Amino acid sequence: MLDTPVPASIVDPFTEILNAGTNHKMTTNRQIVWVQWADAHMSESGWLDLTDYSDDGETIVDSVGFLIPVGEPGSKDQHVTLWQSLCKGEGIHAMHIPVQMVRSIKVLVD
């Protein structure tokens, strides 16, 4: 156990960032969105008697990222495209969610 208190900056490393207000501006004009979508999924592993199987509904996944509209570079037709990170016209970790699988989209940062 520590004898001295842990500095607040270590306990909550995001406090300074959150309190910075408008000192920090986004470097991209992309919306950050929260997408809920139905994922393809598998049943329990191993052999199952088909008469014992019951449909437990959709498996809903939550994803957050920078939204790239269809038709723009980095997008994919018939998909909602999210990128994890963007920098100077480049991106990393794209996720392409088929439109038919999307259940909701909420804009978090406009």
C-alpha cells in the first residue's frame, strides 16, 4: 500500500483533456458515430441436435468511429464505413458494415 497519495493526474489521466475545453480542436471534419449492427454469429460449438436448437435473436455489436460517406475515398458501396483513426488524408483500421445489418446510427461528434 502507498504511504503517499497518488497524484490526481495519474488516477484520472483524462481530467486535463476533458477540462481543456476549446483549446483542442478536431483535425478532421468527419462525424464520429456510434453504430449498432447485427453481426453474423455461430451457435454453440460442437454437434447439436437440431430439435434442441432455439433461436436466441440477433447478436448486436456496438462500434464507434469516423464515418466516411458512400462515394468518398475510403468508403465501400452498400456499407456503412467507419475508420478508427484518420490523419492527413490517411486512415487505419476500416470497418465496412453492410447496410442491411445496421440497426441504428447515432452521431456522437459532429
